[in-house]
Amino acid sequence: MKRIAIIGGGISGLSAAFALDEQRRAGGDVEYVLYESSPQLGGVLRTEHIDGCVVEAGPDSFITEKPWAADLCRTLGIGDQLIGSNDADRKTYILTRGRLVVMPDGLMFMVPTKILPTGLSPLFSWKTKLRMAGELFHPPGAVGHDESVAAFVERHYGAEMVDRLADPLLSGVYGGEAANLSVRAVLPRFAEMERTHGSLGRAMLAARKKMSAGPSRPAPPLFTSLKNGMQHMAETVVSRLTGSSLLTNTPVQAIQREAGGWVVSAGMQSDHFDGVVVALPAPAAAQVLRMASPELSAELGGVQYSSSITVGLGYDREVRRSLPPGFGFLVPRSEGRRLLAATFVHNKFPHRAPEDRALLRCFFAGVNAESVWAFPDDQIVGIVREELQEILGLSAEPLFARVYKWKSAMAQYGVGHLDRLDRIERLRQQLPGLALAGNGYRGIGVPDCVRSGREAAKQLVET
Ligand SMILES: Cc1cc2nc3c(=O)[nH]c(=O)nc-3n(C[C@H](O)[C@H](O)[C@H](O)COP(=O)(O)OP(=O)(O)OC[C@H]3O[C@@H](n4cnc5c(N)ncnc54)[C@H](O)[C@@H]3O)c2cc1C
């Protein structure tokens, strides 16, 4: 019988446990114990149901293009609960000199693929528009080293594009700044496009042409979520696992190699296993591995994380009528505000709010989150309301407000991240029976975390 410990009960650890449980049910000689420090399983997947609204404290959805989270839901038998974003109503605004300016049609991340909407948009100056035209002549060939997303985008489109689009779009995903994120880790497709085509614009147009030559299928929605919220996915995984294998309120202090296996120390208890899946944010993984491998621990500790705060606000029918159409807005840092983004949740997804309610999700991250971190919730709500009043003219009293703080939960893949992952992998291979999963490595989103958990479990079962 192979005994495996899983450390961390977020979606990465739960996915590893589910994969092991599948093995066990298929007759595999395997047993697992999952350790979770908090009273609750699911990690940052947390949903509250308030006044008929589905309020997401952590992630609100995942990108459809990455299949692993939706596949897990289907395997769990809750495929019918998956919902797609209302892409027909998709419209995102960028706060530009205090005004909300709609992102022009045809922009693929920051790459323009339609001349007219971008050419006429007040989002960019003439200087940037000329840069966009000139970018089409960018010669192929890659820079020989990794660089920041900001440096990469600036080389192609200039600094205004970094400020107005690349930085706000990425801070919504990583909670970090384009100047600190690695282009090779965060935008590998764009780095590859530069290598093969030179111009990102030309590469994007070529990709579109290729797609339109194939059989025409309706485009799937950009984002997927669950009718009753993201926590439903974690809860359903938990309901399929063996209850006695799940230890909540059990923080692991350390894991160490012993007699060809691993000893997991949690409080006064220690237990022996053949393998361990460490499914923790990288700094927490560094802590538990500090005695087993100081070198691996140092590398894991080098992956930076940022903190974030989400604020859910419910409003009445009048507010719903008064808000602009679309999914919400992003705020470039140069606007000098604390809020980084707000989503009009009632527009973005079905089943999120009754017809007579508006649901807003506001987002702070990085230094902006740190600057309000110590404030009591009502003060944070006060700041959000002040900013919403100035940006949207929204002065109504919310029907409810909730503040959710996430300390160091979002990984920042800094310049050189892929080299660090190679070093981490080499050090891990020196420790047989150890597998790593989670958002610190090859994808921060829920689908990548699910994939990482399943792969980690497979790795240990097969060795
Ligand atoms: C505010 C926010 C919004 C996000 N939005 C999106 C989104 O819209 N779409 C998307 O795809 N992704 C989003 N993400 C990213 C994604 O949700 C996370 O990367 C992913 O859920 C992380 O899962 P995890 O299991 O790896 O880590 P976590 O969920 O952080 O779970 C780790 C678990 O380990 C436990 N733990 C820590 N230390 C120990 C220890 N020593 N012993 C035992 N247990 C321990 C913790 O209590 C926690 O439960 C968002 C993240 C945040 C924070």
C-alpha cells in the first residue's frame, strides 16, 4: 500500500486528492491523508450567498481556453452547473484621465487586430497609434534573455500601452505590475510570436486567418464559472473524498526524508508516508521544506507573492439601471487611484444576481492593497464608495458590502521565473517521493492549479 500525504487543501491539493481517490476506486493500492491548516477546505475558492446574490470572495471564474477545471467539474458530475460569461455584452472600460473609455473592438490583450476601432479610440494618443502601425514591420527574432512584460510591450507599442492596457490587464490576474512580471512566464505566446513573426499584430492576424480557414464553430465564452459559485467545485470534490482522510485545522510544520520515505510533522503528531504532494503557495512550501532541503526552500522562497482585497457590493434596481453596460472597468496606475478594477458581476455572468439587484466586485492588489490592509472593513468600503462615486457617479448606499482579504495569495512570476523553475525541478528530483503543485509554478489560474494537483498525484503513483 502506497501512502501519500497532501499538504494544502486548496483546489490544487483537493485535485491531487481526487486523482488519488480515483486511483483507489479503480483498485489501486494507494491511500492518502490531506493536511489543511484552516478549518475550511477549498483555499481561496470561497462563495457567499447574500440577498439572492452569488458573491465570490476569491476567484469569480476561470478562462475557458484552459480545460482542466471544467473537465474536473464534468468528472464530478456537475458539468450542468457550468456557466459561460455573457460575451455578447462584453465591454470593458479603461479609466483614462478620469473618464471611462471603452476598450476598442478587436484588441487581443494589447494587440490591435482591427484598424478602425483602434484608430478612432480616444484610449490612445496619436503617437501610440502610429507605433501600432509601425509595429507591423517589427522584424522577427527573439531577445536572447527574459525581460519584463513592461519592457516587452514598450518595445512593441510604447510606454502608453503599458500604462493603459498591459499593466491594468495583468494586475487583474496577478495582482502585480507589468514591470515586475516575466514575459516568458506570463505571456509565452507573445514571446513566441515575436520570435516567429516579429510583429505581434501580424502574428495575431495570421492566427485569425488560419482559424477562419478552418470549420466555423461558435466561439466558446471567454470565462466559465459555476451557477452557485466557485466554492461549489471545491465542495463537490470534498464530498467525493474519504472524510477520514481530510485533516482540517492541522498545519504542517515540516516534512523530512526518513528511511526512504517522508515524515510529516503537524503539531505534536508525525506520520510516515511513501510520498508527499506539497500543494501550497511557494513561500509556505519553502517553510515546510526548509529542513529537508535548504536549497529547494530558498528557491521556493524566491517566488514573490502579492496580497489582494476584493469587495462585494450589492445595490438595488435603480443602480442596476444607472450603471454602464459591460463587464466593468480597469484603472491604470497613472490615474492615481487605489482601486485597480471593478466588475459589474450582474452583467458578466447569468445567475449571479436577481433582476432587481446590481452586484459589483471591486479589487485592490499589491501596494494598493497594502496601503489599506490594516484599515477596518467599513473604512475600506468607504474608500471604494468614494472612488465609485468619482468614477461612476454612484452615490447610492449599498444594500450589503463584504470585504475579503487575501494575504500573499497571488504568485508574481518575476523575470527569470522559468530558470528558477528549472532549478526547482532539478532540486526536487534529488528528493524522491516529493511532488509540487499550486499556483507558484506554471500558471496561477484555477485550471492550471487543478492540472498541477492531478499531475503531482500521477507523478507519485507512477514512481
Ligand atoms: C482574490 C483572488 C482572485 C482570483 N481570481 C481568479 C480568477 O478569477 N480566475 C482564476 O482562474 N484564478 C483566480 N485566482 C487565482 C486562483 O484562485 C488561485 O491561484 C488558486 O485557487 C490557488 O489554489 P491553491 O490550492 O494552489 O492555493 P490556495 O487556495 O492558497 O490553498 C492553499 C491551502 O494551503 C493551506 N495551507 C497553507 N499553509 C499550510 C500548512 N503549513 N499546512 C497545511 N495547510 C496549509 C491554506 O490554508 C490553503 O487552504 C484568484 C486568486 C485570488 C486570491
